[in-house]
Amino acid sequence: MKIGFDVMGGDYAPKEAIAGAVQAFKQLNQGERIVLIGDKEAALAQVIENGLTEADFDFVHTTEVIGMSEHPTKAIQQKRNSSISIGFGMLAQKQIDAFVSAGNTGAMLVGAMFSVKPIEGVIRPCVTAIVPKPNGKFGLLLDAGANADCKPDVLYQFGILGHLMTKHVMGIENPRVGLVSIGEEKEKGNLVTISAHHIMEETDVFNFVGNVEGRDFIADKADVYVCEGFVGNIVLKAFESVYYVLKKRGINDDYFESMNYENYGGTPILGVNAPVIIGHGISNAKAFKNMIFSARDVVNSNLCSVIREAFKNLVPPTQ
């Protein structure tokens, strides 16, 4: 297995990116290899500073970097020798098995759509976020920000994608899928959620448990929380803000520590033809390490193939 790793992506790259790659290297299994994509001279200097050698990694030299504030489509098209563009080229040509970056999120989404492309039948690929629960279990939120506005059939497909990821990657045998709304009753919500509820309650593709409210994110009512990216990103940032406030006040608690994004590293783009992992722009070494392991989990689970198979004969829902 070869995991392509963009060492130029993120606010603290390449220093923290390489430190994370070094930590991951020490825990790799036989046959697993990290491919460092970026400025080779800068990357190698950091590798040596962290006590490893050039032989411990594969290097792919690039001369350009896509900045966090650049226009995604323009940057992908104009900066052909950037670490993100080269990484996606290698992924499309199957020179690597997964691609990981904490760089420009929009460029990562555009790059995935243009290179490995969406799986046939998937209307909108999406991104996810882990939702920790006080009982030690974890849920999955999607979409976490890629699609601000969605139609009901897109939310229905998010339910399928979430079901497949929680089952095949997170090991939950019969995941419960809930639709995020403003009330338990199916009549509650906006026009999109009301229509999506109608579709979901008729399906036998996944275990739909009805509407879930904001307070249910920390209850064990569902395993998959489906919503538009606008809502999902607000929820994700709310969890992060609680963690930061408590840390600033010196409050230590195992549950609140589980809200730390560093523990999960990155999130896969669900619904594209190869494993692509997006990390937080402020990622540190621990987050980068876990990002690499997230990619390994997605590759080992054959999630992309599972999604392709599930959508091959999927009958469009009636609305």
C-alpha cells in the first residue's frame, strides 16, 4: 500500500506534516509506504531532523503550492506542478492507493472530482466528521461542509454513504441513520428535510430511525447523522469550540478530549472512485499522523469498491 501525502498542505507544513509522517512511519505495517509529495529539499531536511533517512520514504518533488485562499478550480488548472495537482495525478494513475492533504479544501474537492471522479450514481460526494458520544461510542456526521445546499434525494444518498462507512470502516454492524431536523416528528423541519424524511422512511437500504435533534448528537440515538453541509459544518465547529474553551480554562475530561480533531486527523471524501482524505488546515503532527492512518483504514476496508457496488443497482427514490 502506498499513501500519497501532501507535505505542503496546512498552516504548519512542511514541519508538522513531516513530523506526523515520521510518527506514522514508526507504526506502519509491512508493505505500507508513505509517499511524500512536495518540495523534496525542504521535506528531506525535516525527515533528517526527525531522525529518519531518505530511504524511509518515497519522495515526489513539486515546485508549486496551492494556497489556502486561492480559487480552487483556477489553482488546480494553473498550478499543474503543485503538490495537490501532482498527488491527484498519481492517484488517478494508480501510482498511489490514497491521497492525503490538509491543504486548500476546495482544491481537494475539485481535484477529486476532476481526477478520480465521482462514483457513477452518486449525485454529490460529501465529507464527514466523527461525532464522539459520552458513552465512548462514535457517530458519523455528513455532510460536514462540502455541500451547503442539498435536495432531498442527495440527503437520502448521504444516508447510504454514511451507512456504508460506519459499517465497513467503523465496524458498526447495523448503523442507525438519523435525519437532522428541528423536531422528532416527521412533519417538523424545512421543505428539504420533510421531503427527505418521506424518502428515507420508505427505504430498506439502511436502518432509518427518523429525525434527530441537536441534543441527540451526544445521545446514543443514531450512528449516522444526515444533514446539509451548511448545518453540518456549524455543528462540527460548535464541537470544536467547546473543546477549545474547556482547554483554555484548564478543564480536563476524557469525553471533551474526544472532541479534539487531532484524534481523527482527516475525513474521506465519500462518493469518489479512490480514497481521498482531507485534513484540518491547522493540523499538527498528531493530526497528520492520524490522517495517514485514516487513509489506511479506508484503503483496507475497500470502501470505494463497496460504494460502487451499492450504487450500481440503486433504484432512485420516489419523492
